[in-house]
Amino acid sequence: MGAETARLYYQDAYLRSFSAEVVASKVLQEGVAVALDRSAFYPTGGGQPHDTGTLGQARVIDVSLEGGVVWHALEAGSTVPPVGSGITGAIDWPRRFDHMQQHSGQHILSAAFVKGCCAQTVAFHMGEDYCTIDIDRTTLTAEDLEAVEAAANAVVDQALPVTATFVSDDELKRLPLRKPPAVAGAVRIVEVMGYDWSPCGGTHVANTAQCGLIEITSTERRGPETRVTFLCGQRARADYRRLRLLAAGLGARFSSGPGEWLDALDRLTAEAKATRKELAALEIEWADAQATALWAAAVPAGPWKVVCQAVDHPAERAKRIAQALKARSGTVVLLGARGERPQLFFGRADDVGLDAGALLRAAAMAAGGRGGGRPEWAQGGAPDNTALGQALAAALAAVAARAGE
């Protein structure tokens, strides 16, 4: 193509609709894309997602920049406007303004990290639900983060003008840039008046107050860097509403005020820990009692006593019983747990010369299942409860034959 697209968002980020002429079209894998002589649609770039909206009656679902030309991908099935025709574009304003709030907020937050922590931003990402910056420090404390967030919101409160201007090389040299430009030639500088100067091609609010609240929600160590997750404007207010509802729910459950919630949580945590400890002890006592009852009905096989049973307990409980049984001298354990996914648990006491792993593999295979393990302990599964019974019967016969040798 010849001329580049005139990008109207450079002059006015608040422009919601515009008229233009179609200068080219192309077929995409799914649908078509058109280029215009002028456009207010922002293409993906610089960490900021693309705009959406409409061109005529067609929905714009993606916007990209190729060699200075802005391409607008239309929804599949859209009618392609002919080259040379006039068309009206409309920006999805809530999406655009959200992006403006997040992007301007990022500039403020990144500058606050530089001024407060000597931490430079090395990457920026704006997602659908949250934004992140990666900074080149990993030793930030909770106090550091609180101070940076407070400093950023102080800038918001001042309603400082935010301007964007293309500057020459000479002008660029005189500016206290937060980061060097990544392009040559005329560079667009976004300035938060008297606070931050940064090369940027994105869309921004007119003054810092329109960023609304800036909220740091979390941090994560990523190698030599720290990823900071944050929200601005409407996103931060939505998070505030979410937290307010959560607080109301906690207040109702604890029947107390916010100042008492941590004590209540500590008390509940301690009670839950004590309860788990008590339940674990009771589980051991129960498993021992079940093992005693099964051992009393064990089948003698030469010098051994064989416990061969299918039980209706959950697999973990059946396993605990089997392990309690194998601790008894001269015992061979062939235990099955019935259910949707039947399980086999085979074991033997230390004074029994039998390979439980080999025994389980053979019995499970004969019943269409599988499994294995060590000579003293093995486990596996059977396709169904009928096959579980077949595997136990085969194992019992094998033990009896071994005992009779």
C-alpha cells in the first residue's frame, strides 16, 4: 500500500466516532480486514490491547498495525465495503476508556516505583481483568509496596494534566525520560505534568484524576524480577465492591466487626487443627479395631493366617486397615475395596516369605485389572466389583498353593 493510516487517536483519545474512506481490503483465515485513510481504532501494541467497535454495520473484532497501515478485522460474515467508499467508525467507548485508565495508571505506578524504590519497569501487560508490570527488583517489602501505592494515588488526587506530543531529537535530549525510546526519528512522549515523561504510543486520560484509584493487588517473584499486579479506575472500584461483599459475608458469619475477624479466624484454625488431629487418632483406632475383627476370622494356610476380604469402605480406609493387618506376625493380607473404582491392597508381615507385588500382579491380570508393588506391599485395581472378587479368589488360591509347598 501507499500512504499510512492517519491515526486519529494520537490527536484525540476521546474521539468516539469518525468518518473515513476505505483504501484496501484483504481476506483473512476467518473473515476479512479493511484499511482506511484515517482511523480512531487503536491497534494492539505497547502492552495495550486493540480497540473494538463497528465500521458501518460490521463489528470490528481485531485491529493491527502493519507498516504504518491500520487493519480492521471484521466479524466473520460481514459485508466487505468496496474500496473508495465512505464509512463511519464507532469505538467501543467503555473498553477504550478502561484501557486509557489502566495505561495512564501504569505510567504513574511505574514512575512511583522509580522514585520510591529505584525500581525500573521492564515489561507491561494489560489483560482483560488485571494489569501487570515487571520491575527489576526482588527485595520489595510490604511497606515499600504500600508507600508506592500511596505515592501513585497522591498523583491521581492532584489531577495533573496528561499530554502526548511528538518531539524532535533535540527536545528529547532535554527531557528526564523514565526509559529510553525504542524507535528512531520523531518520538511520542506522554507526560504526566512534572512527574513522568515516557515514550509511548498508547491512549491516555486527560488528567490523572481520571485514572481513579490505583490498587496493587499482588506481587510474584519471577527470577531476577518482581511481577506486580494492579488495577485502576473501574477495575479497582469493582475489586473494592467484591471485597466489600466478602467483608459483609464474613461479618455475618462471625457476628462480629472487622477488628475481630483475625482473632476469629485464628480461633477457628486452631479448632480445626485440633479436630483433624483428633480425627486422625480416631481413624487409627477404628482401623485397628477393623483389623482385629478381620484377623479373628482369618483363614489358616500352613504357617500363615490369610485375611481375604472385600469391604465396602472407601479405598483410603481399606488401605489403612490392610496396613494395620500386615503389621501382625504371620499374616497375609488380601483386601479389596468395592466401589466405582475397586481397589486391591495386598501385604504380608515381615516374617512371611511371600512376594505381595508378584501376587497382586498375577491376580489383577487374571481379572482384567492391573497393579504391582514391593514384596511386602502392593496395590492395584480391578475393572468392577465382580472382577475384584475374582482377583481375591485367585490370590487366595495362589497363597494356599504356596503354603502347601
